[in-house]
Amino acid sequence: MDPAGASVANDIGGGGGGGEGEKFAVGNIYSVKVITGDEFRGIVMAYDPIPNFVFFDILGCYSPGHSKNTRMVNANFITGLSFLGKTEDPLVTGKCSVNLDGLRAKEALAIRQAEADAERMGVGVTPEAQSIFDALSKTLPVQWENSDILVMKEVRVRSPYLSDCVFGGTDAANNRVKKVLELERRRLQLFGT
């Protein structure tokens, strides 16, 4: 490759053996034109020879407080490529920053989701009981209270989770829970006395 910046577009594509890996070495800076007509300047961040993809950090798109702009390009679709230079280590630059507020928000969301998922898991209950709980939760608000399933915060379903194990609540709520429980047990093919 001519370090003076001559175009290497004629050597693009799946062939060329080890040349592609050298051409797309991490840190190389190129002016790139793709088959769609788009043009950009970017630093090679990674190259995967099996699918022949190049990952570029787009130059000129960074501004403080904003994310880096990266682009994944199938090297077979590059129609023009001009070498512009090389950086020492493209992953260590003054432009790199991490949006800590965004990461904290994602972490908080993940923690809330994990806590919600944990509340849906019964402790010391059988897989059958968990299946019944999961099935009931699709149509009614439920929560575990020890090994009992509390439905609509008023009706309690006790082990072994049969219709005659439904207690509390108004008659209408109690009957509704019994009916849904019977239907779900049938759907889950769980039969009892």
C-alpha cells in the first residue's frame, strides 16, 4: 500500500489472502466510499476476515458530550479507499468518553428488572407451583407470600394449588380465581383432586 495516500480501491474485496488484514490494520485512517455512494473518513477499529467486515470510528462526527460514531462496513461493498495515515492507538484518544449518567440509568433499569424477576420466583415451591403462578400472572395480578399465591391482593391460593385451596376475598373474586386456576391447570395439563 502506498503510504502517500494513493487509492487502493482496486484491491478491495474477498480475495487477496493476508493483504486485507494488513490493509485493515487497527489504527489505519482511510477515506472510504461505499457502493451506496456514501463517503466518510474513518479509523479502522477492527477487522473480521471471515465475514469481511471492517469497523470504522468515523472522523469529524465527535463532539464533547456525545457518543462516538462507528460504522460497520462489508469490505466487499467498498468502491473507493484512500490511505490517509495511521494512529498509534485508536482506542486511547482524548476524544473517548463514557456517558456515566447513561450507564447509571441502564444499571438502575437492569437492577429494577432483576428485582421484579426475583419477586416472581417462589422460594421453596415446586416447579408445578411456579408454573401455576406464571400462568395466573398472565391474566391476574399475583405475588408470592411465602408459599401461597396472593391474587389481586385479596385471594389466597395455598398448596397444592387446587380450586378447593382458594381462600379469601369477595365471592366474585374467589370464584374468578377458581375458574382461572382450573383453566390454567387444564392448559398446563396439571390435574388434581
